[in-house]
Amino acid sequence: MKAIRVMAEIPEDRVLTVRLPEDVDPGSAEVLVLVSERVDESGAHTLEELLRSLDAGACGGRTREEIDEQIEAERRAWE
């Protein structure tokens, strides 16, 4: 498999046309599109950025084990 890098501008209709070099044979191909990440108009970040930013402190300072224990205690209380 051969990789070809082509820079493109995505238009408002989001229809992208790509002209490949002559040495590319017709047939099936896998197309990968990389788009720059950015904050949307609401100020929300991408899911990937959110997941990267989470740490134990984001859960009230509790560890995963502490949270699991609390959930298990709550389940036992239902019985």
C-alpha cells in the first residue's frame, strides 16, 4: 500500500474532490481524512480532549476503587 498526501480545502457543502497522480491505479482504495481539531462555537472541546483531561481529581478526588466500592455498597443496600 502506498500513501499519498494531498492538502485540500473543505468547501461549505463538504464535498471533497481529490485528483490523484497518474501512477495511482484505478480500483479500491482506503481513504483517510485528517481534520484539525478545534473548539466548537459553544466552547466545548472534542471528546478526545475531554478524556485526556480527566484524572482522579475530576471524580471528587476519589479513586476508581473507591467509586466501585461506593457503587457496590449502594447495590447491597437495595437488597
